[in-house]
Amino acid sequence: MSLAISPTHRKDAFCWSYTKNGQYTVKSGYWVATHILHAEEETEVTQPSITELQAFAWKVNAPRKIRHLIWKLISGQVAVTRNLIRRNLRCDNYCPRCGETEKNVTNAIFECPPALQAWELSSTPSNPQTFPISSMEIDRDPLELVRYAESKRQAWYNAKESIPNPPQAPNTEVVQALSLNNMCMVDGSWTFTDFFSRIGWVWKDNTGKIQLMGTRNLRRRETTLHSELEALKWALESMLQHSNCQHFGTDCKDLIAMIKEPQAWSNFSTELEAIQIILMCYSDFKITYVPRTHNEIADSLAKNARSFHRSLCFIGCSTPVWLPIPPHI
């Protein structure tokens, strides 16, 4: 079993498995709806596919909000009552303004009186068969209409060119020298095909000399982030037994985010709960981001456990002869 059991027997809770932290997002929900759930089948026997129209909507030379609106109109994503009923939402399927028996996209955009009034006030040329020419005052000379359209087009391009590019803020970040002294660096190694997850850590004293290291393989967990958490948990337990080190380093930024805000990562609640219990024994715990190039020893210790196809747990002051020597040792 790759699922961890809560050490405090906490009740199970729901989480969203399609994001790293277990929190629902609109983007992940849209991906599930389009890739996993079966799309609602509609009878389009004589209708062609609208895929090309949907793609063309994003190529229209217009502001992004207009292109988005066009795409929503084509795709049936506008919240008119017909679309809501199709998604099993209970509502009256009539237009309260004009009394139309079905409130669809065509009625909302082109046929309803408020929509007609908006089109009449607009300077956009429209189909004469849809709107009365006299009410829109466009029964003018065709050449005049062409000139009018050209002037609008030129005004559009001029407006786009007049928008200044935002100035690039100078990079004032000062690169500080990273001190790895008296720090325990951790790392996890995980692949989907292997039976084990691998973890490793190395502790350096105040002079930068390696005092202790550890490598271990565990039954494979769900994701690589679970392995990173297991690596930190084992390092915390080991430092309590063998040293007074309070400073830990990792090349995984998500691991730091999980420790700082455990409530925002419901997918890892069991592992984070166990770590929080261990941290109660630390008086000045600190975890720091370390670039991968500075964490090669812990990374190598974790990856070297791949050659073992059975349980492995090693803690020592130097690399044993049966284990490949990590770099920079």
C-alpha cells in the first residue's frame, strides 16, 4: 500500500487529485471535464463540426475579452437558460423581457429588444435582413460606408500602436552567498515504474565537513512530492538522535511551501501531520531552498539506492564500499 496512515487516527477527508496540493482549481476542473468525463452527446446529424469556428474565434483582430465572448457564444458556454437547463439546472426556459419561449444565445444576442437596442446604438454595420436599415441610419452611399469602415480600422491600429510597452523593472536582486554549514540537506528520488522510492540526506557541521549521511528506500509512494516529504521526515528523526542540527535544506520549493502552509496541501495531510509532530521537538527549525547544484550529495545518495531491489537503510559517517561515491566527497 502506498497510502500513509494518520498517526493520530484522523478521519478521512476529501481532496482533489488533479492538482499537486489537492485544492480544486477551475483549470483542473476544465481539464477533467474535457479529458476524462464523457462530453454530453448532442445530435448533430446535419451540422458540421464547430472546432474550426472555435479556433478562428481566437484569431479575430479584436480585444481578448471580445474573442473570449465569441468563443463562448460558439461553444454554448454563455449562461442563458437553455444552456443551464441542458446542464440539469432548474430554471424557467423563457425570456422575462420579450416572452420568448426559449432563452437561447440567438435570442439573447440578436433578437431580444435590449439586444436590438444595443445593436442600434452601435456603429457596427449589421445585416439588413436582421435589423431595419432606417433605424440604424446606415442607408448611405456604399463608398461612404467603406470609408467609414476604413477609418475605424485605422483608428483600431493606431490605438494598438499608441499603447506603450510597460518598462522592464531592473533586476535589483542581490545574490547572497549560500552557507551550507551546519545544515542537513535532503532529497527524494521517485519514478513511476520502480517498486521503491529512494530518499537521502547529508549533514555538514559548522566547518562544512560531512559528519553523517543516510540513504534508504521505501515502498513507492504516490508522487515524487511524497518522497520529498519522506526524506525530510527521516532526516528530522535522524537529526534528533544524532545531532543538534536545526537547519535543513532542499532543492524542492514545493516542499518548503508545504511546511509553511500545511493546510493548503490536503493531498499530503497525513505526511504533514507526522512532520508537524516531529517538529514539536525542534526549538529553532528552519528549512531553506538549496539549488540542485549544491545538493548533489543528497541527490546522489537517494538515486544510488536504485541499484537495490530490496529494503535498504544506511546511516554512517562515510560512504560504504558497496555504495557508489557521491560527488564532492
